[in-house]
Amino acid sequence: MQLILETVLANLGGMVQKLDQKLPVANEYLLLSGGVREGVVDIDLDELNVYARGTDYDMDFTLLVPALKLHDRNQPVTLDMRHSALCHSWLSLRLFDEGTISKWKDCCTIVDHINGATNYFFSPTKVADWFYESISIVLSEIQKKPQRGMPKVEKVEKNGTIISIILGVGSSRMLYDIVPVVSFKGWPAVAQSWLMENHFWDGKITEEEVISGFYLVPACSYKGKKDNEWRLSFARSEVQLKKCISSSLMQAYQACKAIIIKLLSRPKAISPYHLRSMMLWACDRLPASYLAQEDYAAHFLLGLIDDLQHCLVNKMCPNYFIPQCNMLEHLSEDTVMLHARKLSSVRSDPAEHLRTAIEHVKAANRLTLELQRRGSTTSIPSPQSDGGDPNQPDDRLAKKLQQLVTENPGKSISVFINPDDVTRPHFRIDDKFF
């Protein structure tokens, strides 16, 4: 089934390319497990419609579709960041040939210089509008001539600069968040210093695998110009780094993500991508022997909660690849303290909050199975069923958490640089340790 869907999406991209020949003929899509709402890419969630697992979809993915590619550079890529906040850039089409400029100038903002020259800046909002219109035309044509075995288009919506498509195959529904991007080979100059540091993945994968490419995604900074500003994304590198993270830490990450998605959803200030960045920093900070402990998932979960709390209190969450970029800098003091107080309640009884998150997952799975039973006598089991995903939080982790909290009243069981000493507090708020 997944192969069928990936083929359909590839054909969809090919059909969009044939409309006006804007997309590269030879294109390379990146398919990521998990939707944009799951934090697989650093895109703001404010403009996204709310979709519920079980009610609206059964599995979710993110598809990065390059609208433009720069794949022939061997030196660090220098971007035009003069008008942007850190981690963001404008993109001038001067980097491309006249044919590319001619194809895309209707998706650009135009800046006339004093010397009479005209500069075309690739506009993320205009590109997203064009992409949505093109996909809608293609899907309309597909639906006019349905073919046996092809998935049914359940929904197509534009969420800000993202196009969300829900496809149905049999009784399963797949949500695809399709993101138009600019794809680069190599590494951005602004992140060059990051390569000089020691990292947890050293010796596990090669530097060439990590820095094989990056993207510009259609998202702007909080004070940036939406029509011009793109955000740097290292999604390709993050796929490689994930290979080096232990299963117990990934289990803790999934559990923590399940908690914060529900608890910190309003106001939208903390996203799962912030949590992912903190996990990567923890991997750099802590001994590999500690992180490799298979039965430490509960310790790691408490550590991630503590790290998130610490980031909120200090209003500081550095981007993993560009540390000088503070991803929480724009938040107000009231917002960070509101979320810090919410996390304090989690930290005081993490097991109960985890059980609540688990119940939400189970309820979504039950709804999915019920809808499948109604829709088809030969239903396809959902990969998100209770025992299907080893990364989903489970009751064993909740019980281990309860044991740790009970045995260590008032102490912080955190992710310390020295894992042999967990007696001193990580930080304090209102004279209480969290």
C-alpha cells in the first residue's frame, strides 16, 4: 500500500511538472515519517488546520518537493541573509539562469535597484499558491478518470504554505503534508562553524552523509516578510542523525512529544521540533555509554521534560545546526511562564500525564479500527495500532516513571553530564525543584 501511495505522489509531481514545466524534470523528493504537526520539519504550526488521528487520518507523512535545485556547488553555500533573522534567508533568482527566471518570475517579488537593475526574489507565499493551484488541477483530472487500485482523494487543503492531502486506500487514510522547498547540495556557510565541534554522531556516520544537502522551507521569522523570507531546514541531515539515537531515547522522545502536543497546544509556542532540537543537544552533551542504556527510557523522559522546562524559564532554545539562532527569542514572558507552569504539573506527576497521552493514542487507534471495520470487511490493520509502533509510549514506561518519582521525592532525575550523580537539582522555580 505504501509503495502505491509513493508512486501516486511521484506521478502527481510529474503531472504538476507537465502543466507549465516549472518543477525540475529530474526531481528528488524527501518523504519523512510523520506530518508537519509532528515536528519533522521546522515550520510554524499557527496556520495549520487541526487534524485528529483516528478521526481524520490513520498515518501521516511529510513530502518535501523541490521547486528549485542548486546541486552543482562544492563550496559552502552563501545565502542572502541581510534582510532576515538568523536561520532565514531571501532567495534571489540571480543564482539561476535566464530560463529559470523566466519560468518563475510570476512567483517572485520584484525589487528595482537605483542602478536600474531588477532583482527577482523567490516568494514562498506565491510559490505555495501556485503549487496548491497546480495540485488541485492535477487531482481534479485524476478524479475525472479514476483507475482501479488508485487511492481516493479524501481531502485537499492549503494550510498556510503547506498543502495537506488525505488519501484513502481501502479503509486506511494517509495524511501527506506536501511542502514546496528549495533544495541545495552541500552546506550553508552560516552553519559552517557547527562542523568544527564534536558531536555524538562522530565515528558512527560520515560527515559527508550529514552535510549532503539542506533546504529552504516556506516559513518566515516572527518579524520577517512572509512574501520573501524562507527558513533553513536540515531535514536531510536529521534523517541521518536519527540513525545514531538509541531506541530508549527515541521512546522517551515519542512519549514526551505525546504529552506536550496535548498540554502545550495553546497558545502555540512550543512545537515538537523544539523538543527534537533539545534531544539532539542532549545527545551531544551526554556520554554515549549513558545514552545507550536500554532500560533508561524513563530517566530520559524526565530529562527531556527538565530540559524543556529549563529552555522555557530561560527563554532559550538554540537551533541545533545554527546555535546562535534562539528559537524561543520571540516569546513573551507571560507565554513562557504559562507553559513552564504547565510543565511543572507534568514533572510532579509524569506517569499520570503519560497515561493520559497513551489513552489518547489508544482511543485514536480504536476509532481507526472501528472506521475500518465499517468501511471494509477486509480492513488493513493500522500501523498505529497499540502494539504496532515500538516508538509509541506504553504503560511500562509510565510505571517506571512512577517508581522513579516515588523513590526520589523532591529530586530531579534529569539528563546530567555526569549520569552517576542524580542527587542535585537541575534548576528551581519558586523554591521548588523540578
